[in-house]
Amino acid sequence: MTTAIGAQVFLARPLTRLGWLGIAVATAGVVGVTLHDPAGLLDATLGDSLQLLSCITWAIYALAGVRAVEENGALRVAGFSTLVAGALLAPVALGTGWTVAAPDLIGWGTVVYLGLLCNAAAFTLWYRSQRVHGVHRTGATLYFEPFVTLFAATLLLGEEIGARVLVGGLVMLGGVWLVGRGARG
């Protein structure tokens, strides 16, 4: 919901009361899913902190791209972002020895597939969604990520979904729906 709040504060794209109610409901759902052991917050790891930080950085990224997309289009902005990221990360990856062996044709094909097709396509669709549906609605879809991850962990890793998590997830999805209904532009 940081994106919806940021859109109101920094882009003058207000939420209705229904949108604010959605933020409260979705936040309650997330708390229900994640805060089963309040004492566990004291044991938070660096990974937990990075996950929290990513909520803020993703909101900044989404909000910073709104005007650029409006002026240049989703494909141009996504392409430029991908090229800049590649230019910044390639020297680091090549200079740190992260690879086990020099990439072969399949390895380079994988990099091109993941970087150009998956990454660029995902960002293009993200920006187009922002343009068509607005930053509030598009940003609210990020709340689906932990829910999808939960189901993937259940299917792939055999983790169990408890009643508290299921109810909290459904409350969260209801809040996301309310934000979508309560967003203006």
C-alpha cells in the first residue's frame, strides 16, 4: 500500500475513503499472515529487513516511473530501465567471479531470455498497467506476491497453510480489491 499512499502524497492522485479503508483492511490481513509470533520480530534477520525495504524501494520505483511512462510510453521506459540495469550490473557480475564457469551459448541464451524477455516484458506490462489502471491499482497488486508465494511453498515445498494465514490472506485480498475500487486515476 506504500505505492497508493505515495501516489496520494507525491503525485496528488488521491484515494477515496474506500481506498483508505482498503489500505487498512489489506494491512490488517498482512499483519494477520505475518505476525503470528510478535516476539519473533526481535529475531528478524537481514533478509526480513531487506524484504521490508523492498516494499519501499518498489513503491519509489513505481512512483518515479509514472511521469516517464506518461511522456515516453511503457516500452521505451522498460527498455531504458533494462539497459541501465544491465550496464550497471554486468561489470559487477563479470568482475566478482560469481559464475562457476565461463558462460556457453546456452548460458548466454539464458541471460538474454531472462533479461530481455522476462524482465523487459514484465516491466513493460507493469508500466502499461500503471498507465491504463493507475498507479494505485497497479501498486495494490503487489499484495498478491506473498499470497502466491505461500501457495507455491505449499505446492513445491510441502508447507502447510494454517487457518490464520488463509483468513489473513483473504482479508488482504479484500483490501486490495477495495483500494482498486477507491482509487482515482
